[in-house]
Amino acid sequence: MAPSEFQMSKKDGKSVLLHSKEKKSFYTLKSHDDSIFAECLQAQNACPVKIITAKKL
């Protein structure tokens, strides 16, 4: 899901948010590009541990 925004880590198999900034162990990607929101929402819904949250700015 959302291959332009997430990549699977080869080390532990967890999803990594690309182009993000870390603050207090939270990784955030802020974008005004609404076209990626639907993909990120799909990733949120598919996440088995519910760690991904997608919000519109």
C-alpha cells in the first residue's frame, strides 16, 4: 500500500515512512498533495497493528 510513501524494512519487515521527520519517536509526513491521502488511508486500514494514522491537513 502506498509504495511512494512506505517501504518495507529489510532488517525487521516493518513499514518505514519515507520522507518523514521524527519527533519524540513519532514519524510524520506533511504534504499538501491530496493525491497521496487515499493511498495512506488504505495503508492505515490495512495495518495489522494499527500504528499508521492518516489525516488531512
